[in-house]
Amino acid sequence: MGKRKRGSAADDVLRRQEAQHPNVVAGHVVIPQKRWYRQRAHANPPPSPAEMDWSVHYPAYFTPEGATSDKRVEFADIGCGFGGLLMRLAPLYPDTLMLGMEIRTQVTQYVHDKIHALRLAHKQAKERGAVDPEPEPDAAADAAPPAASDEPLTEDAEEKAQNERLVRDAGSVPGGYQNVSVIRANAMKFLPNFFERGQLSKLFFLFPDPHFKTRKHKARIISPTLLAEYAYIIRPGGIVYTITDVRDLHEWMVRHLEAFPLFKRIPDDDPLLKDDPCVDAVTYSTEEGRKVERNAGDKFFAAFVRVADP
């Protein structure tokens, strides 16, 4: 058998998705499903942030000719998984550029394809005038499956229903998902290659790998060495959000962040968090978070503000 062309696998995915999930609002725009992406979108890190070509990620804001733009990425979701947080925050902050960073190749490709599908759905809905009134943001609704049946939805069926809703409502999303993107990168090694000093205003660590074995704790995403890098790329007043369903990991992250002089924990009842839409998004919008909900598990949340340099 001859070697298949590189794009044939993606074409197969598209054909299967179109057959299973037609969208009446935006033609054949279809968000892929995770089951076709089990463990390609690789990007070598730039030598410095100034040499990063953002035009391939945010074409509505940057040109490939290298024209300067005042826009910079401000939110970074480290280990973004299947992009649930990005999709939730995109309409809440339509003028803010946000980036998901993920090390798994096919997971990155899934998020990339999902973003492009939603951009296309938004464009087609606008062109056809098929724009519903702007829906009210409801993060809790993202966490719970539709209550149309007494039978609980499977993970796959829940994902399909959520994707259908995203495509259906894409035309009314401010910014049309042009403000979100994803990149495959090892954030534990290359964050300063992508972001300048004090560039970010929000940094997210949602349900990171707990690395249960003691000898693997050094591989955890929160560590004294890495905290110095996080403090470098996030501006004073910026916020670091953490959440996990593993109590030991939560206590580890809190202990190390509290011990680092440039971060201070924000009390859970602080008005800064009470009025912050990111808190609900962090809690309810990710695939891992919904899995915890289905299993009636616990979630442990903590947020930290970047204090001014001494």
C-alpha cells in the first residue's frame, strides 16, 4: 500500500465529523471531537519574544509582513488541554489576546482545529445574518449537561452537545474567537522565549499533572525555579490561578507560591475574586473540571497576585 498523504488523516476526521455532526446554522462548519485526537502542530520556540511571528495565530491583529501592533498576548493557559478555558474566556475578553500552551501534539492540533472552526462559523453566521441575540455568559451551564433526558450524557455525547452550542452561538460571540490561539510548546522550558518581562496579566494552571511519585515532584509545573520565570513574565498586579482535584498537589502549589516573595495569596472571599469572571471559568469550563463534576469529586482553588518588585 502506498504511503498516505499527510493531510488524508485530517480529511478523514472532517468527513466523519460532517457525517455525525452537521450544523444547520453555519453550513458544514464542524468542531472536531477529542476521540479522533489521541496523543501534530509543533512550533519551535523563538530565540526571543521579539522574533515570534504572531500573525499565524492572530491574523486579525497582526500581518505576516511584520507590521508592528500594539496588541500583545496577556492571558496564558499553561497546559491548556482541550481548550475549554480559552473558549469560555474568548467572548468575555474579546479585546484581549490569550494563548493556550500544550505539550501534547494531537491535543494541540485539536484545539487549533476547534478555534478555526469557530472563527469560520462566526464569519459564515455574520455573512448569512444568522446571528442570535448575544447569549448571557453562564459558566455553570458549561459544567452541566442539558437536562433533556433522565439519562446522564456520556462524555462523548456531552462534548458533542457543547460543540453544537458553540457553533450555533458563534455568530454572536464578540471578536469571533480571533483573540484566542494555541501553540505546542514545553512551557517548563521556553516561557521566556515567548513572553517579555511583565507581559502577562493572567496565568492559569488548571488541573496540572500531579506527578504523584515523590521522585517525580520535581516535574510539577509549580516549583521554586519555575516560579521565578512566572514572576518574570507576569506584571505586578497580575493574577496566577490554580485549581486541581488532588489535595496534595493543591497544598504543594499553595506552599510554594506562598513561600515565593513575589506572589501573595488572594483570600477566597476577597472582592477581587468575587467579581472576577475568570474564577467561574476556571472552576467549570475545562474538560478536566467537568470530569470531576461527573465523578462528584472535589476541586481545590487558589489565586495569587504578583506583588511589586522590592
